[in-house]
Amino acid sequence: MFKLTQKGLSLNPVTPLHVFAREIGSRLLSFLRFVGGFSLLCLQIGREIFERPFYPRLIVQQIMTIGVQSILLVSVTALATGSVMALQFGYGLSKFGGKLYVPKIVAMAILREMGPVFTSLLVAGRIGSGIASEVGSMKVTQQIDAIRALGTSPIKRIVIPRLVAALIALPILTLIADYIGIFGAMLVCMKDLAINSEYFIAKSIEALEMKDILTGMAKTVVFAFFISVTACWKGLETEGGTQGVGNSTTWVVVTSSIFIMISDYFLTKFFIITIYPR
């Protein structure tokens, strides 16, 4: 392959290595641009979040969108997840005579890990993409420029209400998902594993502590921050009309999911070292 220039064919061939290096460089620049833009947006949020004016009505509207409208989706997923976990652990442990440990294992797994992570992934898919498309549409239609022209900060009116709403709604959704997931596991234990509800509840309470609930909810605060700020940043950076809005929504879902999984590992390790010492 040769590079075509205005003077004809260049003597320097464009090899696959050059194409690979160019692609790597482009991805690296995009990553650095994201890190810089994300950091600057976080600084702007920290500077303006406690300044007047406040927009409580916008926050309530976003809580309705993020929290209330996601309850059905989160509930169905939590019910299915708890049921499947109880079924799998029950039939797996029954081979070793450990079926009676299912309530403890399932309850701890849901509260510490499965509830927060699954709920956050669902919210990232539903709400992260929604925020990115909404803010991106405002950007390409120049509504954000109009907000600036009126002397209002887009950070105060667009980003902060969505961030605060996510920080409030996601831990509550996780708490709902935890209880519904445990309820689904109890139903499966009663129906398929011959474990009565009294035994299930007693063993679950025996195994769980308040710190199990609090650490799971603490994770969702971090997840909510990443989801909302990432979606808002990408929406504010959207270009290219409707196609750019579509690309932004896809990018936000993928990036938020990666953030959730990576941060979940480090948060889990931190909690094990500090809160669950051996």
C-alpha cells in the first residue's frame, strides 16, 4: 500500500503497523481528553454545587425520572436474580449437604455485591443513556448556548440536578432491589428447596449486619457519581447532530459499565481491608 498525495504516489508505504499506531494514538488522545474534561467538570461541580441559586424542582423531577420510573425494572431484575441465585446455590450445595447454608450465602451476596452492581448497571443503561441523549440534544440544538446567553450556568441547571438526583435515587433503588431479591430467594427456597420461610429469615438475619447494607449502598453513591457525571460530560461534548447523539448514548452506557465494574473491585477490596478485617 502507498499513500496518495497531490504529487502522486508517495514512496513511503502505509503499512498496517502505521494504521495500528495511528488508531492507538487516536484512542489515547480520546482517553486523555476524557480524563481532562471529566476532571474539569468535577471541579466545576464542586465549585458551583453549594452556590445559589438552587433548583429543587429540577432535582425532584430528576428523582422521579431516575428513581420512581426505574422501580419496576429494578424490582423485576432483583426478583429474578435472587430466585436464580437461590436455585443455583441450592442445587449446587445440596450435593455436599450444604443446602441449609443457602439463606446466609444468598443474603450476603445480594446485599454486598449483586444488588448494588446489578441495580447500577440497569440505571447506567436506562438513565445514563437518557441523560446523554437529553443533554446531547440540548447541545446540538444550541439550547445550552441559550442558557449561557441568559446568564445561567449550565452546570447549575443541567448537571447538578441530575447528579444530586442520582446520588439520592440509586441507593434507594438498591435498597429496594436488596429486599426484593432476598424475597425472591426465599420463595425459591420454600418451593424448590424445602426450606421454610421462618428458617430462611432467621438465618438471613443471623448472617447479616448493618455494615453489609451500608457498604452496598456506599458503593452505589460512587456508581451514581460516575454514571451521572460521565453522561453529562458526554452530552455537553456531543457534536454531529442526531448521529452524534446516538454515538454519545452508546459510549456512555459502555463507559459507565466499565467504571462500575472497575470501581466495584477497588471498593470491595477497600471494604474488606477496613470494615471486614480477618
